[in-house]
Amino acid sequence: MLKQLHRHSGAIWTIVLTLSLTTGLFLMSCSDSDETQSPQAETESPMDSNEPTASSDGVVVDGSQVQVQYTGKLSDGTIFDQSQEGSPLGFTVGAGQMIPGFEKAVLGMALDEEKEVTIPSAEAYGERNEAMIRDFERSQFPEDMTPEVGQVIGLQTESGQQVPGTITVVGDEKVTIDLNHQLAGKDLTFLLKVVAIN
């Protein structure tokens, strides 16, 4: 889900394409997101350090290992992801494993506490970047693959980096792929329940 990810159903083709420029934009976007994570964590940490009994009282603080049951919805109520019953999402708060707004939301929550929070796109998967929409020659795709609009594929760069993309246009000679995260530019609402704190 939120470990900088979004689950994709079905098989995903992995195609080796020359993505040096696109990948540079993608990685820069990710690193920009990481830079916004650290200041937020640092902002919360001094407050937590003034409460030495917080961890023993079952409250989530920076560095806590937590397990969370969640349901994620878009603004129209569509559920885009949720944890399975009995299989909560586990992560270490402040370790940069999660989107910034999700980590911020669980800080201060108590064991078995539930709450609903809306995370703005800037603290989720960022804003959409039109420069990350690219055209590729049909000849670059495997002969046994039939590109389809909406299909999610994994693009492999020359360095071996995997970059997911969604096909948006299929033409006779070119295929357009959107390398933005599928949830980029969207505010996300989560129903959260903390089920374990260590």
C-alpha cells in the first residue's frame, strides 16, 4: 500500500527500455518526497522526546514499530486499498517506509485507537508531473505483447531500476506511458486502527 507502493492486480510485463531521462525525473521526484519526510519526522520527534512515558503507555512515537489495519479511499468514496482481516500493515514510524502523511497520522495514536484522516496529495504520492508522460516506439515492446490502455507495466532501465508505468494511449507506431504514480495528485482518506505498538 503505502510503502511507497500501490498494489497492482494481474501480471505485470517488465520491458527493458531506455529510460535514462525519465528515470532521472522519477528518482528526483522520489528523493524530493524523502526530503519532506525527514523534516516532518524531526518536527514531531522533539515533542515526543519530552514524553518519556509515551511508549510504555501504548502511544505511537517516532521509532515505534506498529501494526495498523487500514482502509484507503479516494474523495469519491472508492476504496483503492485496504489491509486484510488479521493481516495488518507493519512498519517503523519515522523510517521513511511510508508516505509522509500516513506516518504523521499514526503519531500519537494509542493502542486500539481508531480514526479517520484525509492526507493531502503533497503528503501522499505528490502532485502529477506531466514531464513523466512519455512516448515509446511500438517496436520497443515484445512481439507477443499487445499493449492496452490502462495496463500497468514495469519498465526496466539500463541500470536495472524498475519503474512502474500505466499505458494511456496505444497508437500504430507509438505507445504513451504515464510514469506518475496512479495516486499522484489525489487526496487520500484513511480509516486507521493501531493494533500493535512495540
